[in-house]
Amino acid sequence: PRSTPSNSSAASDVYKRQPERTSYVYVSEGKTFSTVLGLKRGDRVIPFKGPYTPQFGDFVVGVVQDVKFTGYDIEINTPYTAFLHERMIRDKLDYGSIIFAKITAIDEVRGVDLGQAKVLKWGHLIEVPSTKIPRIIGKNNSMITMIRNATKCSIFVGKNGYIWVSHSGNTALAVATIRKIAREAHISGLTDKIHAYLAESIEEKQPE
């Protein structure tokens, strides 16, 4: 069923151009409407909230929740089952192991197969709304690259809303910055604001 267009001035605006058929929108009488409360970016709508829906080719961060004879059940922040076959990873995993992997298949009941997996060790796992991930990554990876460079942390961002930050580097600042972006994802000029925030935070840490 179609949702009622939101009253948000950003996301509910009727597109005046040729109707576009993209995620979170529908076309009626030659006009395109948003189905969610969100932020309009070009021809796309970025929703403010909503569950993660697995998509083929997405990279996700997951946690081992069951060890089976042929592989592992992986929790990826969805109601759907994700499975990693043992042949897809060299390391032996255990309950609670954290991985970064690619969704390689989705069946008719939304069962997910994972591949190209990498084990993530000695780090901190945080969760943000999956709808905020595009802002955390930034255009051409600009935002996440800025955070990595400023904090010297290794950071793996999953499309499912799980983010892993290494214990090496300024972990506290990296986590605080990611959470700040998630809170303020709707604000324009956010990249400049985060750049200033990082610079100020780092300067405060410098010895006198």
C-alpha cells in the first residue's frame, strides 16, 4: 500500500521535473512523492529512520550468533538469516566474532548468503540507524575518510548500520564523531561542521 506523503518540506516536496522512480518514492499523475519522512538529495530521498533491508552487493558488519557444521549464522541487524559458509573465510570463527562481508545472494524468503568475509579483531562495535549510513560515508567516501585520517582509526562501515572502529587510534573521538553525524544527518553543510569539530577536538588534546 502507498504511504501518505509526509509533511516534511525536505522530503514531501513534489518533484517538478520528469517523474523519477527510486527508493522511498512513488509516482502519481505524473508527479513523484516521498513515502517517508526524510531528506531530498537530488533525485533521491534519504529517510530519517527505518529498518535495514538487505540488498545484493551490500557490505555489512555482522556478528556470529551460531556455529554450524558447514559455516556460521551471522546477525546483520535484520530479522532475516544471514549465512557464511566456512569455505568463504580462512579463519575459524566463534560466537561473538565480528566480520565484514559482502551480501552475495538473497533468496525468495530473504535468506542472505555472505562472502568476501574479513574478521575484525580488537575493536569497538557501534550501531546507528542504517538510514544514516550514506551521510556517515559521505560523497565518494569523503566523510568516513576524513574521520579515519583525523583519528588514525581503522573503520569498517556496514550498510546495515553496524560500524566497527579499531582500538588503535583515537577511538573515542571516532565514535563520538560518527554518533554526531547520525544525530545531525539532516543538517546542510554537515561536512564542514564535522571538519571543524574534528579539528577543534584534536587541538584540545594537544599538550601545551
